[in-house]
Amino acid sequence: MAHKKGQGSVRNGRDSQAKRRGLKAYGGQAVTVGSIIVTQCGTTFSPGRFVRLAKNNSIFAMADGTVYFDQGGKRLNVKPSDPAATTIA
């Protein structure tokens, strides 16, 4: 009998960790300044009003308010809860 395992088990024994990408806040949910709304690979969702695109293509809120989508669910926006916050964007 062999005392070593075959080559197949050594090559196939690894897998990468899940990145937990996707929506973190859905339409109608309240967000605060700086909270991440979406983590994504590429630009599946594009930023709209009161949100910005990070270096890793995550989208985060620039004002306290409520998340909503437009353009067929592909553009993310935040409707500010405070009217004085409209001077940001």
C-alpha cells in the first residue's frame, strides 16, 4: 500500500473565501453618512444623487436619508432626510 496521497487531493484542496459582495441597504431603507450601500465588482450599479463611488467600486452615502433606485434599478440615490444637506451634491 502507498503511504502518500495521490496528486489530486493536494491540487484541489483550496478555495477562496467569499467576498460578501452585493446590496447592503435596499430601497426604502434609512442610511447614514458614510454607510456602504453596495459592494460590487465593476460598476453594476452607478451612483446617483447624494452617493459616491469608492476606489473599489463600492457605493456609499453622502447624506443621511433613504435609499431609492431609478433608471430601471441600476442607479442608486439617497433622498436626504434633512433639507439643509442638499448643498453637498
